[in-house]
Amino acid sequence: MEVVLLNKQIMNFELTVNNFNSSYGYPYQFKQLPSAKYGITLYLNSDGTNCKLSYIHGAGVLYGITDEEKKAVIDRMLLDAKGTIVINTTCKEVSQFIEKTYLTYYSHELPIGYHGGYQYHLCIKNTINTNAYCKDPVKDTVSSDLSKEMVKIKL
């Protein structure tokens, strides 16, 4: 049973990290979350060619749990992640939660989802297990706005 201190409250959950799955990475199975009757599973993977980059796969499953639980789950994964983390999801609400909760290097809405939907690609700074070489994100609204316009033009 893991215990995570969250806003001066303790959140208990059961965590199992299984063997590496070559498609997605290490599965983190979170059980006994009050909002998730059957638990949730996300995957943590790292890039062997980049010592500062990890990936969290399956973030869409965070949709059905509370914001406090989302933060506890992500924070626990950040303990094992590298300095920056790339997260992709098809769930806009999860993307918005991550962007408002964590230091974000970039967040892009891409029109490549199923049935005319979108994918949301984010890169966040790991503030739990920090890396001295990973600087704080600088918000550059001009280049972000230009990127959005470039995506529209190419479509």
C-alpha cells in the first residue's frame, strides 16, 4: 500500500509495477482509488538515447478520477521518471488538467484523432524527481500561436 501526502491529506492506494512491456513500458497499476472501482493502469517508459526524457502512456484513463487522484497518480510516476515527461492523450480534460497542474514546456492540440477528434501532446517538467539540466519552461505565446497557425495552414 502506497501512501502519498497530497495537500496535507494522505491518499492511500495500492501500486503494482510489473515487468517491462515492450510496447508501452512499465505498467503502473493503481488500485483502491476511491473514484476508480477497478483501478487504472498507466505506463512509464524512457528513451535510451535521451537521459532527460520519459514518456507516460495511457493518460486518458485519468478522466474518470478526481483531480486529487490524478495528481497523486502522476506525482507517484514522476518519482521514477526522468527530468521531462512527454504525455499524449485523446482526452481534452486530462490535457487541460496536466497543463494547469504542472510546469509545461508545450501543449499542442493536434487534429489527428479518431472521427475528426484531436490528440493532445504535452511535455512537462518533472518537479518531483528533478534534473538540474532541465530548465523551467518559458511561456512563449508568440511561437505557440504561430505553431497553431502553421498546423492550420498545413491542413
